[in-house]
Amino acid sequence: MVGRARGGDTFLTSLPPQRRATGAASSTSSRPNLGGFTRELYQLPGVRETVRMDHIKRHYFESHGDVNPTRIVPLGPEIDLDAPHGRERIGNAG
């Protein structure tokens, strides 16, 4: 789950615009199936308690000087991991 959470909008925020435009990022907002998958994982019993998004985001932006030399941690985007995941429409979702 932590890897999937990190692969969401945290990475997207740090990529240069040309990489975003080519689809090199894995945004949960621009790829609804990934967003649904992330929310479904987060909502599984026992997972929510192990995910600290503030820590994940702070660690990513503060520890990768080659990606973020200023070490500025952006305020957004906010991701509502408790929102309905909608995965039942694609089958085999719990």
C-alpha cells in the first residue's frame, strides 16, 4: 500500500511539466482505475492504520534532493482515500 500511495499524486507533483504531459506520472486523479485501486487497498481492514500520508509525502519531498533540490513540501493535492472506490463496477472487487 505504501508503494501505491507514493505512486499517486506525490510523484506527479514533483515531475517537470513535460513529463506530466507525456503521461510519465501515475496520477490517481487522472487515472480513475488507479485511484479506485488505491482507495480499495487503503480501505481494507488493517491498512488504514499503517498509512501516514503526511510522513510519506514529507519523506519523499525532503529526501530526494535530485528531484526536489529546494526540499519544499507542497500542501496539496489532498487525496480522499475514504471516498468510495467504485471498483465493484469492474468485477471481483470486495
